[in-house]
Amino acid sequence: MPEATTVRDNQEPATDGENAPTTSRRSCCAATLLLSGSSTSQNRNVSGITKLPDSILRFSIGRYLPNPSRAMMAAALSREACFNSDKLDFGEIDEEFASKLTDDDLADILLSIDAVNTLKMLKLIGCVDISGVGLEPLRGSSVLQQIDLSTSDQASSMATNEDFFAPNFPWCFALSEDAIVPILDSIISKHDKSLKHVQFPLFWRNNKRGLLTEFMERYNVVQNNRTCACTKCREGFQASEEYPWMNHTNKSSTYWGLQKYTCYECLMHVCCECETPFCKSCEKMFCGDCCSTRYCDSCGMASCSNCDDLLKCDECEERFCSDCGDVRTCECCNQTRCFECALHYTCESCGTMSNCVECAHVDNVQWCDFCEEEHCNDCRLKVYKEGNLDCKGCRSLLLPRIMQEKDSLCEQLVAIENGTNVHLSEANIEFVMERAFCTKDDAIKALKEISGSYGHLNDAVALLILKPKSNDKLCIFGKDQM
């Protein structure tokens, strides 16, 4: 198994196994398998830990760790006492750590905690290095209620169809249906039929193999025999062939292979009249008590509060999905508004500057009525200096900026002629200080004095060498410094 380090010293303990303290994924995984090393000192530590009584492992050590870490400790020590929960969610530990778990690791963990008789919920989020054979210890479970196989939905969604069927496509992006479906069949064939919710990998639902379709058909038959109580209206209901638990017939539907009528979080059931839509981002359904659902005010797309992909306009307070409303935040006034409430301009050249129409001025993005394009004046000025700014409207918008730069250049020229307010580089100042063996103040004064007439560093050095230093009573400009 992957190696980890130590637990946080300042972590507050929880009162029981179900309410472990909330920590970051990285800090959680660091506390897990300090037992897998091979050095002499580590072996001595393992020997000492294995002799601890169950109460110490469960309450004094285990309560500092999330459930996956406790389960892995149980596997490493061969002590079931380390794990006293019926839930195992690998999404609670760091994704980088979970990605190193193999099928052998997973099988060892499930065997060490007697998962076939105790585990009710299993989520493999982040376990991208397994094929599914490690789930064999769950075969025939009569207590498992939920299993989430979506280990790498994000990675799968970024791959194209060509990637999926390429010979060198990483197998870890898709759990093996041939290995897992028979295990699921053994669970739903039990007399108790405890399984209430299954979340399939996105790859399986995109591929739509006959093996998965046949399993969903069997799953629907089993579930249709159950009478469930709706958690909202309190009425009893049964699914049917017309309204199945899983849509396995209409392969063109975006909801193909998704479980309906069941909250992903609490596993309570909701009838078809009270059912909330699937969140478009995570493709999960929640009851209102576990996770609120918001809707796009334009198309009605659902988004759960965990994903919260809808953008809210500060002015009209309506929410929009990315497909319906263009909602932007102005970089000047920091207000987020839709295009119905305020136009927004984004530079078509650099794409980095964006502001609302009310904040459009010479220093940011402005709309040109002649070429009907929106650009920031930094980009317009660059094109102007290259001699390629042909649009009269863009040149008129740029004119105040050009005048500002002209006035600034004139002020700099006057300052140079008068020897005042001259920009001096640190390199030039240090050069004069080293050659003339003078203070920084004297070097600056000498450089300012020669800037209008000599214009060379050696002249400043010569000026300082011929005149007294500032540590004398008289400075280089003949004024008393004492």
C-alpha cells in the first residue's frame, strides 16, 4: 500500500467513529499507513502498535483519522478494531493518495473490516488505479446499500471517443464491467436485496455495453418489487416498466444509466411527482433536505448546491447556466451582472481585460462603433505604433491615450533638461558609487547634475572626484551638510 507519514498534532478528536474531525484530504492521508515501511525502526513501531488494546486503536488513535485511513490501518495491522463504521468513502482522503491504491490493497481493506457483513456504503472516488477485481470480498453482501463506482468521471469526460477506443488508452479510466457486474448481480440476488443506489462510471454510460444494459434490467425487476415511501409527500409508490429506477431502454437519453427516485446522500426515496432533477454537473439527484437544488432562470437546468455552477446577476438576482446567460464580473466596479442588466466588453485581442459599459474609459476596454469590435486601448496603442491601426473609430478612441503619453514625454524631457525628477537606474547609481567612492546621495546628485549636459556616467564620476565628498563639511554642491 502507499506510504504515509504522521497525523496532525493539533487535530481535535471526535466523539465517535461516525463523526471524525473534519480535516483536509492531504492531512488525512498523511496519517494512514505508517506501518508499511521495511526499516528496523519502523518494524519496531509496528510491533508496538499491534500490541495495543482494541480500545486504544479505536478511540485514542482511530478517532483522529477519517474512515478510509482507519480501514487501511485495520488492513495493515490485521486488527478489525481500528474500523468501526459502516461507511467507506475514499473521497475523504487526498486524491493523489487514493490514486495509488491497487486492487490488492482494496481487497485487503475490505477483508480486514469484514465488509461483506458490515459495509453499507462504498465510494471509490479517486481510486483510479483499480480494475474492480478488488471488490471480490463484497460478493454476496446482504448489507451493502450504496456503491459509487465513478472513480474518474472528470478524466473520462475530458477524453474523446477516439481516446476511449485507442489501443493505448489507460485502462484505469474505466473499471472492468466484466469483473464488477457479476459481483453486483450476486448482491441483488440475495433474499434481503439491500442495494438501494448504484452510481456507474461515466465511461460505462457512454459505452452502453449490453452487459450493463442487462444488469440494469435485472436491477429494475428487483427494485420494482419494492414499495417505497416518498420522503416528501409521505405516500407509498412503486416504480414500473414505464417509470423504471434506471433508464436502460432509451440510449439517446442523457439520463441513461442513472439511478432515479433515490437521494444520493441519504438514500431516502422520492416519488416521480416529487422527484428533483439530476444536477447537470455531478449527475446526482438529491432530496431537498440533504442538498438544495437551484435552477437556471432561462432553461431550467438544475444545479445542486455542492456544484453551484449557476452564475447570479447582482442586479436582477436571476441565475443562469453557462449555456443560457452571459454573466460577467467587471474588473473595475467588481459587479457581476448579466447582459440584460449591463453590457460587458472583453478585449478581442488579448482577452484578459473585461469591464462593463459603465466603466469603459480610455484605460480599459471600449466598443468601437465603426469596426464594431471591442478592444482595450493597450492593444490599440500597440497596433497604432506598428502603423496598422486603420479604423478611424479606434483612432479616435485612442486619441486621449496618445495625448496623455505625449504630455508625459514632454514632462520627462523638461525634467531632463532642468536636471530634476530624472529616473536613475540602480545600476548607474552603483556604478558611480564604486568608481568615485562616494555615498548613494552624492551619486544621485551628481547624476542629476550631469543629466542635462554631459549624459555620461564617467562625467558623474569625474565630477565627484574633483569635488569634496558629502562626509566633508562641504558637499559637492557647495552647501553645508553639518
